[in-house]
Amino acid sequence: MKKRRSRDFFTGFSTYGMLAAMNGTGKLATSAALLVTGLAALVLPTLSAAAEPPARQGGFVLNGNADRGKAVFRERCAVCHGDNGNGKSAIAQASPIKPADFTNGPLMAKVSDRDLYLVVQNGGPAIGKSAQMLGFTGILTDAQIRDVVAYVRSLARR
């Protein structure tokens, strides 16, 4: 509701500005119209960006629960990443491309929460990593993905 009012306000502002820029003959003053249209073009995309999922925003907020994520990790991720997240599992030993070691603090410090979220959601190629890391869209809920990422984050702090 709040978003709708803001959008209506700026759409109305744009229309009002164009009408106000008309001279006595009913012709639109070109420079005023361009100014108002330009302002609307700058403001409206910003308003619609606020409606995008957090994963697409620069100010990504994880809001995951590491305790819940631990159970999901053990069920879905440990088979490749190891029970403690160090990347040492039977599958990892047989694979030419090794899974990430989530216990490596310096390595994990270079990866943003948003990128971890995208990898779990869409797979390694989402951030230019190995296609062996498959995405979990349709398998895990958004909340479960956030919880797993929160748990993965906690592994490097231990």
C-alpha cells in the first residue's frame, strides 16, 4: 500500500509537471517536459527496486537462523561439504573440483552473504563458480536457504 501511494505521487507529479509546463497555446514546453520526465525516470526505478527480492538488492540482509540451518545443512549439504563444513567428504575426495571449506575464515571473509545465498539458491555458476554446486531452488524454501547460509557463516567463526 505504501509503495502504491509513492508511485502514484510521483506519477501524479510527472503529469502535473507536464501540464504546468504548457504555455497558453496548449503546447508543451520541451525543456520543462524533459526535466520532469527525467526526474520521473530517475525516481520510479528506485521505487520499483525496493520491491525486488533482497537477493537482488545491494543492501542484502540475510536474516537466517544458524540453528535451523544446521539441520538443513546436515541433510542437504554435508554429503559434499562434510559434516563440519570443511569440504572433506567421500564425494569431495573423488571429485576433481573440491567443495569450499567453510571453516576457512580468511576464505569465507571474501564471500558476501548475498553471494552465498545466490550459490545455494541458484548454484555455483550464479557467481562464476563450479557447476558441480547445484542450486536448491524448488528444493529448499527461501527461509531454509537463508538459514543454511547463516549456519555456513557460523562455521568460519568457530
